[in-house]
Amino acid sequence: MPRKLPFRVVYWTSSDDDFPATDLQVHSPLAKGWRSSRFGIFPQEIVIQLSEPARLRKLQLLSHQYLIASKVELHIGNCPPGSTSSYRNCRFQRLGYVSLSENYKTEFKARELKSIHIDAIGQFVKLVFLKNHINRHNLFNQVGVVAVNVIGGDAADAGRLTEQDPTHSFYETHAQGSLTDVLHSYLPPSLTHTTNPDPILWGSINRTENIPPMDDLMFDMYIDPETAGLIRKLEVKKNEAVSQERFDYAKKLKQAIADLKKVGERLGRYEVEKQRAAEKEDYDTAQLKKMQSDQFRLQVYSQLDLNDLLELDERWTSSPGIPVGVVVVDMCIVHRSDGLCSVLLLKLRISTGRSRLFALQNERCTALLHILLSITRIFLLPLTNLLQLSL
């Protein structure tokens, strides 16, 4: 199944000091993306490299709202067998181009998303940006991209790619005779020849629709990263539940995922508003947005009862002989996609059996100790008997 492919930016013609091309490697509501240098020379190029050759099925390009290139050319490349995997050794094949709107109708407030369906094997993708559209906001003739997303699958036969044609062996192996006959009947031979097919044409005909929604660019660009990571965990749980025929549990997870998507979008807006206020040195507004975000997250996590959804109860061990009225603090950590432990889930369990779930927003685990010490009349049992934290 096609999936989101990680990549790294290995070359760019130029960049603004505050908007380097490496920012394209991170997708989040706070992503600023890449901008070319002021009064740069066109065309401007960006080259991204995948970890290994892959079958590329879809490329998503989110343009800046007013630093807009007139056209963007797409090139796919591979390195010859036996050579070092570097864009300098790579031979690129031009697949075509897409045109971008001047964006006058939206008054330069909306960002245009281009989705390009292709079917080709490659390890490198080169984007060539032609001259910018002229408008009153783009004073320095720059072009900009907020995000790039590559979707594809494994290429088991990538090692047999020929030096002459990056897509040769794939189509020679996979082209279906019946489909090829139909294409030969209606299209020019230059577009349907099995040894050198048009990747854009094949991508349009053989368009894949079974791309997971969480691999779409818009998911990470508009949903809070913390919530996005939690949604992915619930999606894994849901798939496991379906395979085990636990359909009631899967239904509960499906509804929770739908609710969390809306929550994530709202939290993402809070983060953007907080960042904008901080950039303007309006710290009162920034603090207000931070409080609103934390309170809303607490409320939602409490309502969803995440320990139940993630089935974390087995991690919470009970300690015999606890006096009545003593509160035992059980905790678990939900890891973020970037590796930080930013969501600490606390369950205050009274010996009578009643419990309540709290979610606390922290960037460091040490902050938890200050929270616990501020709670009066709580006897802290040895944390090693209560916690199973994988940091």
C-alpha cells in the first residue's frame, strides 16, 4: 500500500536565511517552508532524496500564498548501478510541469495545493521553479513552498534500473498486456511504448486511491503534531481490533479518531495564533492562546478517557495494603512523533475504586515532580513500583 515516504533535502539553489530548504522535511501547522533568496536568479531548484529507490505514486506541493512560481517542473532520478548514491551522480528524467495560480481571487490568503499522480521509480526528486508571479506582496521576486509530500511504495526491482531510463525495468516488468493493447489503440506510440512509457500518463491511468488519510499532506499541516501522533496510535489499535474481530472496540476507536481530528485542527489553530502573537511581541495574547490550548486539551483527553481507548490499564499495577483515602498516582507517557514526551497522563486512583483521568501538558518529565509536590495529602509510593516509563 502506498505510504508517506520520509526524505531529506540535499540541494537547493538558494534560500532566505530565515526559511531554509531543510524546513521542508518537517510537516506541522507551524511549518514555514522554503523561500528563495531575494532577487535570486531563475530557475530555482530543490533536490530531495529518499532513503532508497521507491515506486513514486503521488507528489503533493503546497505553494506559498504570494511567493508563487509561475511553473514547477518535476524530475525523477536514479544513480547508475555501482555508483555512490548522490544527486551529483544522478541522471534525472523530466516528467512535466504544473502551473500555479496567481492567487488574485483569494487576495493572497489561500495556499494552493498541487497533487501530481505519477508512476515511476526513483530515489531523487528535483523540483525546478520558474520565474515568480508578480504581485504587490512579493517585493523581492521570490518563490516559496510551504511543504512537499512524497507518497509511494517499495520498489523490489529497483536494483535492476538501467542507466538509460530510470523507469525502464519497472514498466517492462509490470506493464499488463491487455492495458498496453488498449493504450496502443488510442494513444500515440511515444506515450505507450512499454520500454519508455510516460510516468504521468501511467500515474493518471493507474491512479491509486487507497492512500491512508493520515499520510496526506493536509493531515500533518493542519493537525497539532501531538494529536496527530495520538491519532496514529489509535489507528494502529483500530486495525488490530478489526483483525481480532473486536468490532465494538474498533467502532469506539473510529469515533475517537474522528473526534480527535477536529480537536487537532483546533489545537493547530491555537498554536499558529500563539506563534503569531509571540512574533509580534504580544505576549499577553500568546499566553492566552497557550492557556486556551492547554485547557482544551485537558478537557478533551478527560472526556475521551484515553487510558481506556489505548488499553493502558494493564500498565497500571495495584499495590496491596494501601490505607483507605490514600491517593495513588499512576502515570503513563504518550510519545510524540518527534520523540519528545510531552503528554503525561495521570490517573488518580482512590482506594474506594473511583478514579479520574487527568492530562497534563509538559515538555519535560521533571516538571511532573513539581506538580506532584503541590498536591497536598498525597503519599507518594516508590515510583519504580508504579511507573513503567520508556524515555
